[in-house]
Amino acid sequence: MRHYRPDFAVETKAQHYLIETKGEGWNDQAAVKAKDAAARKWCRMVSELSAYPWSYLKILEDDFARYQALPFSQLVKAL
């Protein structure tokens, strides 16, 4: 995990988001599921160690196409 680089990291007034994006067909691969689990664990651990909460967010290509016009705060709620 120490060599892991997320696609995006977003900071809001309320928290940080670790964001991964996935195209069609990639979401069902075993490596992606393992990466998801590791990212969620990392977010839990760093949230406990810091004063700032982190959340993992995966955005699939179809969801991005559907919600791309939304502000980030609404995108998070839609996913």
C-alpha cells in the first residue's frame, strides 16, 4: 500500500476522499476487489490516526457519464 497512488484525492471542508476510477469490465477483476479492500482499510486507518476523516470512493465509467454534470458533493451522494 505504501507504493499505491490513487487516481485522485479530493479534499473538502468535511473530509478527504481517495478516488479510483474504473472503465467498463474492470470492476469485476480480483485485483480490483483487493485494491478496493486495501483502499477502504487505508482510509479507516488514516482516519483513526489523523484528525481528518477519509473515505474511499470508486467511480465507474457508466456512473461518471450519468452524473458528470453534478457538483462533487452531489456526485458523492449519488454513488
